Amino acid sequence: MAQSMFGSVSQPVSIPVVPLREIMPYAVFGGLLMLLAIYFVSAEQGATSMFHGTMVHEFLHDGRHLLGFPCH
């Protein structure tokens, strides 16, 4: 009666391949959100400002310095 010390051998799990056409809408939407976030953190002040006043600038002020964008 010979038994293996390591138990039974399991089969590898296959990872399903998702077609690019199913991922693309989510990737484009995520990319647009990231571009919008980069705009607000980096350029939402001065001549390119979409909103009047300094509310957005003050809200994102520390994030600008954290990411290395000058704002003074």
C-alpha cells in the first residue's frame, strides 16, 4: 500500500481570455477620467481655468505639491 506524501496532483487553473472589444469601452472611460483628474490637479488655475475663483485650486493644492506640480 504505497501512498504519496504530497497528496494528489491538481490540474492548473486556466485564466479566461477576455476579448479586447469587451475591455475597450471601460479602458477609454477610465482613461478619460484619468485625463480629467490630471487636468484638475495640474492646470486648473490661471488662464486655462474652467471655473472662476480659487476654490478648485485650494482644494487640490496639497495634491499638486505632492505630485510635483508648481502652483505658486
